[in-house]
Amino acid sequence: MADMGRSNRAARSPEPALTTGQDGRGHAQGPLTRPVGSGLAELRPDRDRPHAWSLLIDGAPQSLVDLADPTHLGFEYQRRLGHLIDLVAPPGRPLTVLHLGGGALTLARYVAATRPRSRQQVAEIDTALTELVRAELPLERGWQIKVRGADARSVLERTPEGSVDLVITDVFSGARTPAHCTTVEFTTLAARALAPGGWYTANIADGGALPFARSQVATLGAVFPELCLTADPAVLRGKRFGNLVLAAAHTPLPIADLTRRVASDSSHGRVEHGRALTDFTAGATPATDATAAPSPSPPPGVFR
């Protein structure tokens, strides 16, 4: 959930009117702060979109939601996950999706809006955060989104075999991914949950020489034969701390289509796969339950 990049403020289209009967917090009410299980949550009005809100936890950006336009993905990592949501099946086809990590439910809203009749389950351990989001940034009636107040891995363990088309892992405790959601054993559970042709995706964060990201690529590669990674070139070169989006499957991924979509985004991005991704991994060791550590903490000032 934590976004280490920048929201997209370029090439904005005219704002749609808020849907009739759609309740939600208005900008006139101003920012809202409230303690939740994972820290101090803040809902902050977006400067450019009159019905949009950013969710921050202890100052770290987590989600951006536009109540008038659930297809708007303001953070670059969300748009990269959105490309994968768009490509996993033909346009408009309903999906069964498991979201590990919920935040403000931005990606669940996107799936519901772009793929009507999709069935979605969200694992969000912070029940107080979910209550805040449902009250202030409510979901549209008719969306089939079920939020479970439980640990992401425990929900994954109970997910029936072969039951979901897409697993989206976006698990952060503050600005770090917990160790138990980064391992070969965790990834094996995700692979077990996928239906034939399904995809596993994950948002992670790293910087510098990217040791955590390299280990995560190796971890996914221990379970899945097909992999790709999307990130800002500056992150890949170690010039800044930021998000990296991973995708994995048992069947070939549409690399050419994904590359075109990433290239058309206002935020710079590069897709690594094949030999280049193997070279990127550079002999990194897969993480296991016995060896895993949380993702690194962002450097001071990264959210300013």
C-alpha cells in the first residue's frame, strides 16, 4: 500500500459528477485524522480532484480514492497493478480476485468498476481502518467486495485451491512488508489459490542496491516459471527508494502489451523480464520462513 512515488497530476480529464446517491466525505469537511490499529490514519483532500482523498498512515501515503471515478489510479504503483488487472483477462470479463492488504480499497474499487460482477475478497488486518474507510469513503452498492479483518497469510491459507483468477499482494505494516508475507512458503500458498491461467502480483518497496527486490524476484522464481518486474528506471538504478511491481504466472505473461501500457504512462517505468530479470536477480537467494526479514524502512524524508 505504501506509495514511494508521486501521484499523477498530468493530463487530467474533466471531473465526472459524483454519482447520484453516492455518499462520502466531502472536501468541505476538511482533513480527518483518527487512530487505527496500524497507526494514525489521515484522510487528506486531493488538491486537483474534488472528490478524491489520499489515505496516509503515520505520514506514509497508502491509497488514493476518487469517489466520483473509481477507475482513477493516482499512484504510479497502483496504475502498474491496474495494467495487470486489465491484461489478466479480456476486457470486462468478471474476475475472482483476492487482495492481500486493503487500505482504502482502491484496487478493489477499480476491479469492480472495470469488470462488473467480479467477486472480490480483501484481507485487511486493521479493522479500525476498514471501518473508517467504509464510513468516509463508502463502496458503491452492488459491488461484490468482502473485507475480512484478518492477517493476509491466514486468509491465504484458508483460500480454496484453484479458486481465484488474480492475487494482489499489497501488504504493508506502516511502510514495510512483513517478513511472513515475503517467503517461498507464502508464494506457494498463493500459487495454490490460483485457477488455471491465474496471476500473482505484488507491490514491494526497496532502494539502493535493491537486495530485498532481488530476493523477492528469486522467491517468486522458485514457485513460478514466468515473471516480470515493473518499476521506475531511477529505482532500478538505485537512485531513489521506490515501489516495484512483480507479476508471476505458470503461463506466459503478455510482456509486449504490458510494456506498451507502462510506456504510455506519465510516470517513467520499465518492464524487466527474461534474461534481463535473471541478471537483475544476480544470484539472490529466495526468502523462506526461516530466513525472511521485513522489507527495508524508507529513508528519512522520502514522503516529504
